[in-house]
Amino acid sequence: MPDVNQHKKRPRRDDAARMRRIAATPIWLLAALPPLFWAGNFVVARAVHADIPPIALSFWRWTSALLILLPFAWSGLHRQWPLLRRHWPVLTLLAVLGITNYNSLSYQGLQHTSATNGVLLSSATPVVILALSFLLLGQAVKPRQLLGILLSLLGVVVIATEGRPGRLADLALNQGDLWILSAGLDWALYSVCLRWRPAALEPLTFLAAIIAIGLIPLAGLYAWDLAQGNSFAINATNMTAIGYVALFPSVLAYIFWNRAVNEMGANRTGQYMHLMPAFGALLAMLLLGERLLWYHGAGVALIAGGIVFATLRSPASGPKLGKRW
């Protein structure tokens, strides 16, 4: 009689091939693509903010993402079910932080805040990641990382203020800004808590599991939202928006980000979030017809320089966080 346990541990060839292709991708690219997809997420969410309520957009985003993932992750979910049951507390924590909370908070904030405020406030997330890594994991912050963060933040300020830092004095917090700040804190917690992701879980299995778990409380929020009379029209524009946020900022971005954090650690990977305002400016030029001006180039250069400065690993540095996927 064949060994059933041995059969369960054997990964499917197609799943292994997909993971090898992702593993062959340069890690800096895997860390840079999620901010690009998330910048597009902000652009799309802001574009449809008057048409699709925040909770509805979050719910259908993750429901669609789960439907996309299931054909690829079903065998892994079945094979690793005992592992999922054993680690349900940490999976639930990651699901609530990364699935239920983050996008719901962000979409709620985009109902009220300006683009300038949103960009500047979201750029604080890498700093929060460093602080939480120190408080929760005891990870020291190196002077080079702090200097890299300051350089990247300067680039964010240059872009957000259109090369006129004096405009910072005109910014005022509103309820949308507080939602964005809450989303940034939530994402920082998610990134740091990825340290406790069960290493034996396959990437697609892990992502499908936390989406399924995170959808449970999100479904309750959506039911309450519907009871308040909030709904949206089913048309080509709204369906395209949901399709984009389901595939790129959800499935692909989370797979790439989770692996980047696993390879480089939350502190180093978090610096790549400074790319969001730079990508946002480029997307605005391509999709909204806005011009690319000198301060965009200067800001991108400062952000890129800060990322390189903060994330380069010295030859004498220690081992990477976690295990390779």
C-alpha cells in the first residue's frame, strides 16, 4: 500500500514550475512591482469612488481574487489542510490585517482625502514597519536604513508638493487622512507579522487561505453596508475596475510582496513602498494625460537612491529573514 503521507507532501509539477519561475525573478523586481500595482489600485479606486462604495469594492475585489486563485491553489489547499488547521491563529491574524482591513480602510480614506495628502501619508508606512520591527521583533535599525528612508521621503515630498516643499504647511488632516493612516499602520503590522507565516505553506495555498479567511468578516461588513442602502451599478467600467483590483493589486502583488518580505525582511522590503507616489505620477501621465515635469524625475531619482541606500546588504551582513519559497 502506498505511503499516503508521502504522496501528500509531493508538490504538483505545475505548481513547482510556477514557483521556480517566480523564484528566478530578481528579488528587487518582485519588491518593486507591488507598489506599481497598488499605485494603480489607488488611481482606479479614486476614479470609481463615487460609483462603487468602499466596502463593496473591497468585498468584490477579494471574492474575484479568490475565484482566480482557486483553480491553481485547490490541490495545495487539500494537500496542506492539516497544516492550515494547525496554524489557523496566525493565518487569521494575517487575513484580518492584509485582507479584511487594509483595502477597506484605504478605499474609505479615498472617499475623502486629497491625492497629495494620501501620497504623503502612505509614504510613512516604511517608517512604521521599522518601528514595529524594533518593538515586536527586536530588530535594530541601521543608520544607513534611516538615511535611506529620509532620502526616499524627500523624494516623496518633492513629487507630492510639485517641487515646492512650502506647500506642506498648507496640508490639513481630515477624516480621509485618518483612514489612510490607519491603513498604513495595518499594512505595517501585516508586513512585520509575515515573519510568523508557516514556512511549509506553499505560496498559493497561503494566499488563497488568508483571502478565504479574510472574506468571512468582510462579508459581514458588506451585508451591513447593503442594509444601509449602498450598492453600485453593474456596467463595463465598474466590472473592469473590479477585475483590475482583483488580479494585479491582489493576487500578483500579494504573491510578489510576500516572497520579497520572506527574502529581504520587512524592513528592507518596506522601503519599496516609497515607489508608490513615483508610479502614481507616471500612471497619471499615461492614463489621465498629465505632463511629466522636472520634479517627477527629481523625486523618482531621490526615491530610487534612498531604496538602494537602505536595502543594499553588506557582504558581512547576516542571513536573510525566513526561508526561500
